[in-house]
Amino acid sequence: MVRIKLCPKISNLSCCSFSPDKNLLGCASINGQLLLINTRCLTKLHTIFKIHRSVINHFFFDNDKFLTASSDGICAIWNLKTLESVRNFRLMSDKGEDIDCINNNILTTSAKGFVTLWDQRILHSVSSINHGIPLKNGKFFRNEQKIISCGNSSEIFSWDLRNSRIPYSFFSLKNTSTNISSICFSKNFSFLFCLNDQNEVFRWSVNSRISTFQYQDCVTFPSIVDSASFTSLKISCDFLGDFVGHGNKSGQIFIKSQKKGNLIIKLHPHVGNVNQVSFHRTGRIIASCGDDECLVIHDLSKMHRMF
């Protein structure tokens, strides 16, 4: 385990992500700063001060660029080599909660309930959906026409933008009235994982054999219920289709099997909220960050597994 204690000026760490080439680990803070760490020597490669004026709620790499969504009302695409902004998406006095991309298509999610589709080659948005409730997540499903979204409720919304007669459908987590904090898809979109604000994990099987996507067979993973900050809790899947990971408010990390739901590894590397667990593309390394201003890197191959 490698622990990197950051300068107090960096503030609490909201999210982290590995680059596709496996050489960089990025970590964003609640005061709009982003750090890039060289994973080969674990020395600080760059410190970017104030790429946003407020919390970076979501951050991830995409080939030679990275994308951010911030509470300052801006979602952005950044050039990884020059560390300069390529395109800003302004959300009209709203907070940016999530951002996703497929090819030239960008999806932004705002706190007031809007999911907006953009083509990064033109200045104006292509379309926008108003949910009427605060949102936390908006993701593409396989292509730019199908999206899912969720927010301050137990409901998940699925949209097919090609069908104007049936603009959306929604389904809820079974037997719960808690809010959904975070969602993620597994490899090949076979599962949808949901994490609520009570630290419970739900898995939906995705039927991808039909033209319109459907969800069925909702399974609740065994977990110790431990509520955390609804604004920060995130769930992540690895790139090989094996693991799903998340943290809690007590500094613990849980790595579980995507298929069986059993707990594989449990760690306690932080103090306070663990805001995100991120998987290296090899599947052997994970990183975690939280409110203790620490970025922790773990080698899964050297850990005792709880089978």
C-alpha cells in the first residue's frame, strides 16, 4: 500500500481515475484542483491549481483527454498533453454533477435536473431533458441515443432519444426509499450497479438482446449498512468485468464480485468518507481517495482475499 498525503490546500479529494495508458492517476478535490500522479514512479507529475472554482464532482480520462464536471456550473474537456481546456459546457447557473462521452457526443448532468446532449463540434446543445428532481448521474448506454439518469430518489430513468412517443421509463430499487448516490455499468453493459446513500449495493441485469434496453433481476449485495455523504459516495467497476468497489463514511473500502456479490477484499485505509475507489486497467491495482486528503494505492495481488 502506498499512501500519498497531499498538501492541506488541496482539500478533500472527491474523485480519482486511472488513464487508459495505465501511466497516470488523476485525483480531483472539492476546491477545484486536479493532481496527476505518475504511476510508474508515484511522484507528482503535475499540479493544476483551480481548473474549476468549486467542487469537481466527476473526473475521468478518455484517451488523450480528460473530462470534468464541477459545481461551478462548468463541464469541460481538457487536453492531457497541454493541460488546457478544449471545450467548456456552461450549465446556466446550475451545478455540474456528471459528464460522459461517446465519440463527439457529450452528456452533461446538472444538479437541478437537466441532462443535456452536446456535439462538441458545435457551440449549442443538441437536446435537453428536464427530470424535475435533483440529479447525480447521467450515462450513455452503448450509443449516443440511449441514456440513463438518476438523482435524489430511488428511481432510475432510462431514455431512448429516438422514440418521442415514449420519452422515458423508470424503475426503482426494490423495497427502498433511499436516494441513489452513484451508478456504473460493468464491462459490455451486462450489469448496472447502483449505490444508495445507505451504502447498499444493488445490481440490475441488463437485457441487451433487444432493440430497447430493459433491466431485470435486481439483486441486493450483502453489505454493512453505513450511511455516508450523499454528495460524494461513488461506485466503480473494473475494466475486466470481475470487481465492483466502493467506500463508506468510516474509511473502509469494499471490493466485491460482480457476478456473485460476495465480499472479496475489505480494507480500512482512510479516516472519514471514502469518496471513490478506482480500478487500474490491469485489474491488479486500485486507488482510493477521501475526506482525509489522502490518495491511497493498493496492490490487489498482494492482499488476502475473503472467499
